[in-house]
Amino acid sequence: MFSVSGSDPRVATCRGRLQTRRCQLNQEINKELRLRAGAENLFKATTNRKLRETVALELSFVNSNLQLLKEQLAELNSSVELYQNDSKECVMPMIPLGLKETKEVDFREPFKDFILEHYSEDAAAYDDAISDFMDMRQATRTPVRSSAGVALLFKYYNQLYYIERRFFPPDRSLGVYFEWFDSLTGVPSCQRTVAFEKACVLFNIAGIYTQIGAKQERFTCSGLDGSVDALLRAAGALRYIHENFTNAPSVDLAADTLLVLGALMTAQARECLFEKLQLQASECRDQLGDQLSLDLAQEAARLADTYRQLYEKMQTEGVINYVPYSWVSLVHVKAEFYRAVSHEYCAAGLLAPEGPPGDRLRDLYQPDGHGEQASCESSLPALGRAHLAEALAAYEEALRLQRMCRELRNKQSLSRLMSVSRERAAGLVAPPADDFDDLIDAPHIAPSSKFQLALTPPDFSQHRVEDLFRSLGPIAVFSAKRHWSAPRLVTLHRHAGGPRRRDGAGDDDYVTKQNGVYISSFDGEYHRSRAREAGRAPADGEGFGFTVRGDAPVMVAAVEQDSLADMAGMRPGDFIMSVGDRDVKWSSHEEVVRLTRAAGDRLTLRLASPMDQGAKSSPNGGRQSRSNQGSVSAASTSSGSTAAARPRRAPSWNPFKKNGARDNSQHRHANLVYR
């Protein structure tokens, strides 16, 4: 049985309770949506004025309940503290994504029916495979927030590659519906396509990566590296969904939403990188001096500019109504906070005793800034105090934005961080109060970074899985979009001196029926004489009259005219499903040839004919060309003879095929069976 390692069956942890509560809210929202749809239909259908008033009142109650439930879900999605590190230090909180919830799906009956109908196999033999797949999907509903949970989701995603090709034909529906709840609004969405299931699984992979990144210890370089890596992987997964899945039915999978969420994860990765630079700067400030402060100022300006652009994207019409308000507020707070940090570092570098060189000032400001004033060394103290005043004003604005949001107002770690930062900036220099009256406007710091972030796309090859339904055959041939006839059993029997039956053409083949299976006998002396007439060297143990080619599955390459294989109904292009009791759908060419030769004088094959357009043969198709050009392997024949071209002989009695044009000239009534 399949191991469901990496699954957390909702144990009593904070994150487990949060996921359970989110699932309950999703179900309640779904219930209210059904009630609202029914009430709206009743309101449209009725003409009774009193009933319409009653239904309108009920609709107002349902809409109110639905709005409250959506607000509760948004509040749960904004509970970022549950996914943060447990350290008590002041740290800027991250924004992780919540996971999408889904309902359980029963695949037993649809898969069994399809196996019996399409593959003509015993469905009971695949009970364990179906159960393993259902257990895997059930485990993905509650993945642990770690690399084990990510591996579980990747394995399920890779298994969906086989499931989609095995059981979901492109021309009709299997009757399986995948229902997922929107992670942002809680509204359920339902589709029949496996692509929707894949997109939702990838979204949860990105969600777990964001939660892993937010949970890292961000006071060490290794922890910050882990956060950057996880957030970039989350952004790469979101971009992969945006590029490969379209027409999503839910808001969280819409193109605009995915772009915004990907930009959010990229911005948070840059934020972690900036924190790492701050940590390294605190360790080597004595060696690099205050020159490092100006570099950090530009890095902070780049981060603030990134969050400002993200805040503008969140204000667009297709996103602002669905992204939690606390997320938008936190992004706005971060934009102002890091703008303040940028001016604070710039003030520290300008107010240093030595001061920066003139060429460094030109690189620090935008071309439209106060470059001329900055080039004058006498103005450096005033310029530094101007940046300090701008930093204090930006800190005040960030604190005001935090107080305006009800969810952020209670985030104690965020409040402590901004308060400590403001006090640090205020203590940088203590000028007299009237010195601020004649301050110049602080120039705009040029955003710059020495680091380029690259998103990490999902690496599906790291989590290889085995096809649970491998025994159905190679997926390149035996898939839901390919069609073939029902497998038929053919038994070929060759012997010398057996009973004969001659028809008008002088044929010596004898055909009988045993237990519902046609068995062809072979007169060795007669066919050896026919071989001499055709110019072929007679050989002892003349074969069954067919050649094979290819691997997994092996196909009939050519059938010799009027041979046992021809009379038994074998046609070029037939798939060899089994030789005797041995299933050979995955066997190699050499293995099938060995089994055929080892069968002796009695060979039992199970064959299936391809029915797709462009196939070489069909179950009732006519004879194909006997040429063995190119792909036909002479070494694959069980007799070692080739099917050389020769003049066509008079038609012989053959109960396995319909009468052709020549047969109709002799027998006008095609529906008669001649014995």
C-alpha cells in the first residue's frame, strides 16, 4: 500500500486548528451560496407580492451572513503570526498563503467502469491501485508544513500525469468532478478537468513554500537563506500556474491574482535578502565604515520601491476586492517603513565624521535630485538632517497606517519593531528643536541593488513516482485517447500428418473450434512443397507465418499470405498482449520472440487491433501489404522466413475474413457460411 508520509491528519496544533477552521468556513460559505441561489430563483419565479417580500428579506439575511463569513475567512488568511517563527525578537512579519481546501472524491466506480469498458481488463485486479491513489489524494488534503509535505504534493502531481492519460479521454467526460474552495474568498469551484486539479495542487505547493519561508529563523544567515529560497520557489510555482493554466474558475488562480501573489513573494524574498545584508553589515561595520550605510540606503530604497509598486498592483479592480485588506495594509506599511529605513541609513552615512566622497553622492541620488547641493561638503550635515527628518516622518506614517488596520493593530511584534526603529533614528542626532525649521527637502534616493533575484520553477523530476496502473500497458499506446479492439484469443497449431480438409482451390489447411477458440492445424509437407514452388528454401519446422517488430508493446509487422497467422485473422499492426499465459505488453522484442519460439507447435496469442485514425489495421480490415520494408525485422519471425513478394494465388477457404471481390464472383450470397 502507498505510504502517506508527509500528511498531518489535523492534529491539535495552531496551524492544524487554523486549517480546520478554514475548512469549516468554506463549507458554511458554500451552504450560504446554495441558499442564496435558491432564494434568488424563487424570487424570480414567484409573482406573489407577499412571498416576494419574504424572499427578499431572507436574501438580505443570507447576504449578511455570507459577508460575515467572508470577513472571518479573510481574518484567518491574515493570521500571519501563526506561521511566523516562535522567537520573541522584533521582526517584520511575512505574508504566507493559506492552502486551498477540497472535498473527497471517490474514484472507484468511474475508474473500474473505464478499465472494463476501455481496456477490457478485470477491474477487480486494480482495487489496490485505486485505493492507493485515493489514499494519496486524501493525504494531500492535510500536508505538513515542511519539505515532506511539499514532496507529498509533488508526488501526487506527478501521479496525476498518469491518471489523466489513463482515465480522462479528451472527447467525453468520465463523471469525476474536482471541487476546490478559493483560498481568498472561500467560494467553491468545480471542474471535470485534471488540469484544474493540477493547478490547485501547485497553488498549495506554493502556499507551503510561503509558510516554510515565514517560519525560518531570520536572525541567522542560514535561516534567511532558507526563507529566500522558499519564497522564490513559491513565486516560481505561481508563475508556472500563470503560464501553463488558463481559464481558471476561482479568483486565486486568476491571472491578475497570480501575478500579484508572485510579486508579493518576490518582494518578501528581497526583504529577507536585505535583512541578511543588515546582519552582515552589523558584523563588519568596523572594517567597511560608514560607506556601507549608503549601500544599505539604496538597497532599502529598492525594497521600498518594490513594495510601493506592489501596493499599486493590489489596488487594481480585479485584485482589491479579493485580497485581504490586512495584506494590502501590511504592504503599504512596509513600503513606508523601508522608505524610512533608507533615509535613516543615508543620514547615518552623511553625518559620519569623514563623510562620503563626491562621486558617491552623485550615485546616491536620482538625476533630478539635489546633486549640486550634495556635492558641496559644507552642506552634508544639513543634507543628513534632512534625510533624518524624512526618516522620522516615514516612521510616523508607517505607525499611522498600522493603527488604521484592525488586524495589524494587534500585531505586537510589528508595533515593537517600528517603535524601536523610530527611537533608533531619533537618537541618531539630537539637534536643537529650532534647527528643523530651516531644513531642506531630502533628495530622492536612487533605488539600487547589487543582487538579481531569479525565480525557481517547480522541479518535478526530484519526486519521481511509479505509475500505479502500469499493468494496463505502456501509456504511449494504452491511454484514454487511443482506441483498440477488444483483445481476442488466437491459437495456432502446426503438425504434420494431421487431418486434412481440401477446398476447391486445393488448400490443405484444417480449421476447427475448441472451447470457443479457433485452432488452425498445419500440414508441414504441403507447405514445404508450396515453399519450393515460391522459390524459397524449404525448412524443417516451418513457422506460423508472421513477423513482429518494436518493443513494449510488440506489434505484428507482417503476415504471410495463406499462412496459419493469416487464416487465424492476424493482421499487421496488431498489438500482442500476451503469449500463452504471459502478459507481454511491457516485454521487449527479444523476449516476445523467445516466448514464441519456446511455445513449440502450439502458440496461443492474445491480440488487439488499433482503431485510431491512421492505424495500419482494424479488427475487420482487409489484408495489408506483405512488404517487410524498413521496420519489419526478419529476426523476429518465429520461423526465420521472410514474406517475399510473389504472385497472388487463388483465394482459399478462410472462415476468419469476409469475402473479397474475387470471392463474391464465386459466392453471390455473402451472408452464407460454407462448411
